[in-house]
Amino acid sequence: LDHELHTSMRHCSLPEAKREQRKALFDDETIPVVTYIGRLSRDKSLELLVDAMAISRDHGMPFKVVLIGEGPLKKSLKQRAEDAGVINDLIFYGYCEDEETACRLLACGDVCVVPGEVGLTGMHAMGVGVPVVSHDNLNVQKPEFEAIVQGKTGATFKYGDAADLAKTLQMLFSDKEALSAMRENCFKIMDTFFNPDYQSDVICNVVDGVPNRCSEHVPAVLFDR
């Protein structure tokens, strides 16, 4: 993860920049947007996101999705979206080699959703100020999940539950002020914990046998101060 590049691209998640990028992708830039970057693979459970799109549309609260990446499930996800009637709200952008373009695409979302295990996708999203939504099953999540602080840098939904994902997204979309605060919180947590300087210091302290106070190294405490 290029921390310096992501820091330089933070302006892409400002409201005006989001609108401009959305205009290039969709006819109506006012509809909420979900972004995802990474492999279109089984462990990401992206079928839940397609199902959540259909559920939200049926409740009169549609949203758009931009999937940035390639993978073995692309064909089946397209078919699922067609069957559910949401294919016109879903963009399969494909693999994006240019990191700056990827940042702009990712940053145009109100949130980034990873229905499966979150991994480095969460770091990419928060690096440009986009809150992250993923499932709540800690038994199968990856270490990067700890960056998702409920209501501060993102949100969680019930594991494997598309209806709860749809509910969670509608809750987030309905509070623009909270989303704006989350943008700043994402920068705060990345600058404090998820950057090369901090991570190298932690590793060096472990190697040197320097004791650490565990509570100081838990991202959630950042918002309890």
C-alpha cells in the first residue's frame, strides 16, 4: 500500500471531486455509490452485495456499485445482477493498473463494501477517506478488520446476511453528516496506526524487546480520547 500516494489523493473524496467522478460513470450522480477494489473471488462474498442492491431497490432506496478488479466470479456476478434486475446500476470496471485512477474510482463511493474478509481493500479505501463496511464474524476476518471502528470509520453487518447489509447501507446513506465525519476519522486512523512509520516502530520494538501498553495500540481507543 502506497501511503504517500493515498495521502496525496485525499482530495478525491471531497464532495465536488466525488460528483465529478460519478458524472463520468453514471447518469445520476446524486444516487449513493458503493465501491469495491480487489479480486472478484469467492472469499469476498460479493454476491451478497448484489443481493443487497436488489433488496434496497425493492424498498425504493437504490444505490450504484463500482467493482474495480477482475476474478473468477465476474461472470456469475454479472448473471446474478441481471437476474436481480440491477445490472444497470453495477459497473464492472475491471483491473485498474494506474494507482491514481484506482484511487479516484474508489474515492467516489460513499462507502466501500467488502462482504467477505476485508484485507487490504480496507486500507486502500480508508487511505482516501472512504468508510468500510464488512461482516462481523471475527473468526474468519483478517487483521485489517480492526481498522473498522463501528460508527467511526465504517460499520459491520451480520455475517452472510444480505438483508442486514442493505439495512446497514441505508442507515449510512441517510446520514451525510456522519459520513463526512467518518471521512476525517479514516484519515486519522491511517495516520495514527496504519502507516509505514508506525508499523515499523512496532516491529522494531518487538525485536528489541521493548514492552508496549496494549491498549495504546488498539485503533478503537483513538476515538475514546
